[in-house]
Amino acid sequence: MYLTRQPDPHATLWRLAGAAFAVGLAAIFAVAYAGRIPAIIGLLPHYDVYGHMALYGLLAYLMHRSLQRLGVRCGALTMPVGPVLILALAAAEELLQGLSPLRSASWRDLAADLAGMVLALLLDALWLRRQAGRRATGIA
């Protein structure tokens, strides 16, 4: 088992973007725990699922890039450290929702969090493959 990392000259910018997004996400949490989610959002069917996918997917991606795509490699499998940490955060947040009188814990929400993270990592892998192909052919 060993660590893998892809050096990124923009890591500081990714960290700043991740921190700013985390502050915004904390504000969304505060609004939700206060029971102040705008009623108009409820007009979108399954808004909660889409929100979980988008918010946690983006947070996982930003953490992944902030950590320069740090992964733990064990055999053929590499586990990305950032998204795994965000998944643990999502699980803890779901547990806390179960303790709130205004919120409810849901396996569906946790599954949506994971789906958003997997989608973000797949898009990142596709982007890396595309960039590698462009470098191999000499296209900038």
C-alpha cells in the first residue's frame, strides 16, 4: 500500500475554491437546520436528491483537486483520499440530521452523495484522459 499524487501548480487555488465552497455549504446546512429552506425549492421534484448529488459531488471534486488527486494505492485499486473524507463527512451529517427535529436522516441522501462523488471522479478521469491524449498528439 502506498500513496499516489499528481502535482498540480494550481493546488492553492483549488484549496481556496474548496474552502469558499465549504463555507457556502455550511450556510446551506444552517438554513436547512433552521427550517428555512425556501418553499419554491420544493416545487422541483426530488430536489433533495439533486442537491445532495451536486453539492457533495462538487465538494468531493474540490477536495480531490486540493489534495492534488491524492490516493491510497493497494494493488490495482486506488482510493481517492479527498472524496473518501467527504463521504465520511456526508455520513456524519446524515447521522446529525437524525438528531434534528426539523431534519431526517436518509440512506437515499447518502446514496445521492456517493453518486455525485462517483460522477465527479468519473468526469475528472475523463478530463485527465482527454488531456493526456491532447499532449500525446501535440495539441495544447
